[in-house]
Amino acid sequence: MKPRMIVVLVAAAAVVGALIWLLVPVSAASPGGRALDCGNGFASGDLEAGWAEMVTKSMQSKEGEAALVAELQQAQKDTRYSTMMEGYQAACGDALVVRRSVGFGIAGVGVVVLLGALLMRRSPRASGVSSSPPPAA
């Protein structure tokens, strides 16, 4: 296999891998340590629906209710996450920024390398045509 074809295959694999990486769901930890679904690299999740679902599930048991109260108290003490919703937005925002910057960065480099390898002209020697003038008689 020619080196040019290897570069094309590696670049194509990088682009496909980056797109898969962006489609995988992103999750982050809330200020209280709970898992939070943040969507994927292309679309952000609905944080308000996630918040309402978490509160509903937490209120179904005494232990969950106590854990939710402790999490709300921790969020009030934490200066970075002044309210619980801001805490979720910040946690998901950080996770999505990392996912998008890595995913789109790798995809961009892969596309540039792929286009460069495919559009680059071959040298004249590779096609069998000599670029030197014919010998004088």
C-alpha cells in the first residue's frame, strides 16, 4: 500500500471516529455528585426536564429526599454553583465544551489532511513521465 493511501485511510478514520465521539451521549456530575445527561456533541440536553426528573425520582423515597436536600444545601454553599440550575448548566457546559473542542478539532484536522492527500498532485516521476529534456543528437 502506498504512503498516500495510508494517509487517506488514517484521515478518514479520524473523521469517522470524531463524528462517532460527538454522537456519544455526554454526562456530567452535578455539584452534589449525581449523574446528569447533557445531550451529545451536536445537541445539548434539556436541563430543565432533567432537573424535574431528578427531583421527582429523589422525592419518591426518604433517602432520596434527604440526598436532594443535602445537595441543595451544598449548592448554596458553593460559590461557583450559586443555584442548582446554574450548577447543572455549568457542569454540562464544561463537559460539552471539552467534547466539542476535541471532536470538532480532530474532525477538522482529519478533513484537511484527507483533502490534502486527495487533491495533492502526483509528481511526474510517479506517472512514468520523465521531466528531463530528450538527449541531444
